[in-house]
Amino acid sequence: MALPPDTRLGPYEIVGPLGGGAMGEVYRARDKRLGRDVAIKALPPAFAADPARLSRFRREAQTLASLNHPNIAAIYGLEEADGAPHLVLELVEGETLAARLARGALPQSEALALGIQIAGAIEAAHERGVVHRDLKPGNVMINPAGTAKVLDFGLAKSDPGPASGGALSDSPTLSGHPDATAAGVILGTAAYMSPEQARGKPVDRRSDVWSFGCVLFECFTGCPAFAGETVSDLIARILEREPDWSALPAGTSSRIREILRRCLRKNADERPRDIRDVRLELCDVASGGGKAAAGREKSIAVLPFENQSGADDEFFADGVTDEILNALAQVEGLRVAARASCFAFKGRREDLRAIGEKLDVTTVLEGTVRRAGPRLRITVQLANAADGYQLWSERYDREMTDVFAVQDEIAGAIATRLRGTMHAEADRSRARSGTKNLEAYELVLRGRALLIKRGRFMLQAITLFEKAIAIDPQYAEPLASLSDSYRLMGTFGVAPFAEVMSKSKALAERALVIDPRLVEAWATLAAVEEQYDRNYAQSDSLYARALELEPRNATTRAQWALWRVIRGVMTDEEGLAQLRRAVQDDPLNPWVGGMHSYLLGITGKHEESTVEAERSMGLDAESFFARWNLMRAHAWAGHYDRAIEEAPTLLGDSGRHNWALGLLAWTYGRAGRTDHARACYDELEGRSRHEFVSPCWLSVAAGCADLEEPAIGWAERAVADRDPLLLWSRRLPFWEYHRARPRFKEVMRGVWE
């Protein structure tokens, strides 16, 4: 029913019509209380006639009313007239973006400015769980000051249900269906619908990213990304064809082109997951970061080279990959994706564009390695991550004795292609820390492959590093790797601390004399000073040096931040921010993800901790720490049965490691199964008579079995032995039993102060 001028709806007086559409008529009205004009939308009669539909609409209006953003037209309230609902909205003066684009494409600066504002509005909606689902130029107003306002969240839905498909009409506007917010009906204006929306599938925020890409494309070109004479033709183009990229002005930067291509991927999984990332990238372009193709930070992921020799040479192919990765890390102005994240793709065939997006790089290097007697063949291919196109390839046929030179040759060729230069001091550093002895080199490669697996493989790795050092005592890399191996043995409580920590420290210092730029050695030395020597000022200085040399070393950053939170010199939120940065720098590293999960648990964010633990476990199901951490997350969250279900696999895979038994004892104790906790303690205590067992875990297990004397006694032993885990006793739930006892506080006085 039309609303004539002077009609009153509560405090609002109708001035006249503004327009209309399938979702209702819109009127200008005057708010008599506040002295301002508003827009009033009279919804279709079908809503008033259907109580369920009306109830759902009210709920959605409440959700949308919570959106508070300068680029979203606000909802002021709901009014009733003749039993029909009316939305009271912010009145935006100006013209629609559709009207502006009817006059032609926008200048690049104006297109960027509007794109940033529109993306910000959609980002704010997504943060509240609201998907617009009908983003188009007609739903964007531009006021006289040039501010964009996104309108008509009338099709938005905070929790879209499963779609069952729906029929298409011949009208370009499909939102007029009386059940437009129900699942199964294709919504939105066809030219801006995502492929999944066009198929009547469920949609999420990635559908809005697609629609935004269509709007942005039209801003730059003045024409829609997809067009057709009929809706059927239009849908076919959306599903099967690419936009006419040649329509973009010749001066459009490659970075803007790349943003548009990513937003308009047919597969939703290949689009940016968060429109915030798109907005930030547009902001960077607008500020001058995208003036040319070279404006974006040069970055590369070195995927594990494929071994085309026998299975025994797998370590060699991995080693060649490592060496090229390390050499590229010395190229000024080139960001290299972390090793662990790159190696997550080992043995997997995945689209290069998806890899580029996951690792946030612009280029990807692949290769193969073949050994045949004294001969070596390495092939490499450098590809653009945005479209998968090959930029450069080369084949290197060499003698095995030339393996060191060819790795640097490959890195130099890539640096030339990417217009980078090798850092002179870093180049000298590689010469100092390397070796010319092929046997020593192969021993180090084999040792590294074992060390990464942790667990029982660490002892085998140590043997290989020691052999390499015996062959070439000036080979710094095995010294650093051996140092880290001993440090890990101490941290994980598999060898007497005094023995392994002193060895670790001496080896790290020896490696740094040979090569002062070895980040691994600086980080290991920092950890020993902190965890064993308790020389915190020295540790802080050493960590600072490591992070100065390699700011994106995620493992070092995560370790540094985690221990600082435990020591109380960094707040929980500061620590979590550092861990989030580490995960961002090395997203597919299960060790870094595990430390992030651990800190989330320490700070009481148990649900988030469990999610991150599960993600890390998915990255490496064979990792002892990943499985231990998942069991820990379940236990700290109070899901004791879930935690206990993980125990048999964890115990079996680790040879009943004392970390695993200690965690199980704590879980049993918290679940009220003291007899089972006692059995775990008895096993650990019995083993301690003929093998090394961490006194901290013995103390924890005793406490969980309600054995106060052994719990305090083993804590005293841990203090005497300088067990690194004792530093965690101030915060970790494992020590709740102890912290409630004055005797334990006396024991810990010198440790906590």
C-alpha cells in the first residue's frame, strides 16, 4: 500500500517517494524529534501475511542494526503501519554508483578510494557474521563528499542455510522472489552473483568477495565484468568464462589486475578468504605501493625438489632445496617463504596459484634432482604465483663435485630474474659456514632430515652431525645443528640437563666463531642461557641478535615470545600477537602452530587452543609434539575423555615418553581417576632408576596421584638439576596441585624471583 505525503509513522512524516523495487517502496520522511530526514522502506505485503517470514525478517533487522560503520547506511528502527513493517534507514543524499558508472569508468584514484570504502563496509559486516549477498553498484550510494555508503542489506543473512537450487527468471533482478531470504532461491542481481550463488548453492563471505571484484572491475573499466542478452547467457558466462581483462585501461597496475583476478576466481576456495586482506592491499596500492609491477614486495616459495633418483637419495633432493632456499634468503629485497611451510607441499600436487595464496608469495620455484654416479642434473622452473605461468626454466648438468657452485648459480639466476642482489656480507657468511667436502655435506643433509622428525631419530641425527664435524671441523652448519639437537634433548627431558645443555652451549659458541650470521646458533644459545643458565639479560640480547638477522624466522620468534610470557616480562596479549605473527610468517609449520596453541591454552583461550592444535596436527600427524599438544588442549579444556583417547597412540609412537606419561597422569588426576594417575607415576619412578626421566614430570605425576612428599621431593630435585620445565610452574595448569602447597612455594622461591 502506497504512503501518500504527510502520512505519519510514529515520529516520522512521509515527504514523498524516493523509488522502489522488488523488495519494496522507499520514501523520504522527516524525523520530527531529531529534525532530520530519513528513508523509510515499506516492505512487500507478503511479509506481513506470513508470520514466520516476518519473524525472520525482524531477527535479521536486529542483526543488521548492529552494524556500525561509516560506509554502511544505518538502520534506525522498525515501524508499523496498517500491520505492515517499515524499515527506517539513514537517508544518503547523492547518486548511486550505478548512475556514476553509466557515465563511464572512474579515474584509478577514485576507483581505488571507493573500492577501499566498499571493502571496509563489507569487512565490518563479515566481522558481525553478516553476508550481504546482493552487492552491486545500485546498492552503493556516493554522497556529495565522495563517501560511499553500502545499502540494502535486505538480502543479507547471518547464517545462510543449505541451498537446494532454484529457478531463474528472465529478469536481471532476481531478488524480488517473495521468499528471497530462504535457502534454495538464487538471490541478487545476476551480473554480480558468484558462481556458487548462480547455482543456488549456499554462500558465505567469499561470495561477497566475488561481487566486490565485479564492482571494482566495473569501476576501472566502465563495463560489467559479465554481461549477456538473457539471464541464461549471463549465468553461463559467469560459470564458464573469464572477464575481458583487456578492457582494463593500459595503465592499470599489475597489482590491481592480480587483486581482481583473485577476487574473480570461479572456485571460492581460491579467492581471498577475508575481504580485509583485499582492502589492505588496495590501501597499499593507493599509498604508492603498487605503482608498478615491481611495487609489490618480491617474494618466493621454494617447493621441495622432486627426487628422480633412488629412495636413498631423497635426503639429497631435500638438501639441494634447503641450500637454494638459504641462498635466496640472502637476496636483498626478496622475502622467502619459511622452509617448514614450503615443505608442507612435499609429495603433493597442488595448483601453484593456491600455493601462492597460502604462502602469500608472488613467485614459486619448483625443481627436480637426479644423481647418476658422479653426474648431477638439476632442473628448475620459476612460475608466477598469480596465474601459474612459467617465468623461467633451466637445466644444470654438472659433476657432483660442483653441487655447491650450482646451488649458488641457481640462486643468482633467480635473483637476476627478480631484479634482486645477493647481500655481500651474507654471501661471505655462506662461504665461511659451508664446506667443500662432499661427504661431510651429505652427512649434514641426512642429519637434518632426521632431526626434523624429532623423537627417536634425534640420536641418529647427532651421530651424523658428529661424523661431519670430524671430517671438516670448520663446517659451521653441523656444529649449529648438533647444538640444537642437544638443546632439544634437554628441553624434552630425554638426557641429563647439565650434560646436554653444556654441550649445546659450547657447540653454538664454536659455530658462531666460524660464522657470526648463523641464526640457528644464536637462537639455540639464547634458549640455553634462558632455560638452563637462567641468565635472562644475556638471553634477551642473544634473541635480539637472532631476530635482527632473520626477523621472519617464525620458530625463533615463537620460542622467544612463549618463554617471555612464562617469565612474566611480556603480557599475554603481547605474546599472542607475536605468536600470531610467527604463524603468519610460517603458516604451515606444525611446531610454530603448536606453540601458538600452547600459549592460547596458557592464557585460558581453550577453544581457540584446541582449534589451533587440531590444525597443527593436520599439518604433521607424525609429529610427537603436535599429538601431545592436541591431547594437552583437550585436557586443559576439561575434555578428559577426549584427551585419554589420544593417549594410546601418543604413548605407542613415542616409546612411552615421559612427557606423554606425565600428561596422562595429570589428565587422570583431574578426571578423578587417582589410581590411574598413580600407575603412571609408578611407571615413571621405576624407569628413573635405570634411565633419565625429567624430575618435573615425576613431580607432576606424583601430585596428580596425591603423593605430596614425592611431589615436593621431585620438585626439589628439578630445582637442583635446573630442569627447564620448572620455569613453567608459575602458570601451567600442570602445577595447580603444587601451587596450593606452601612447601612448594618455598622450594620455588629462587626460581620464580
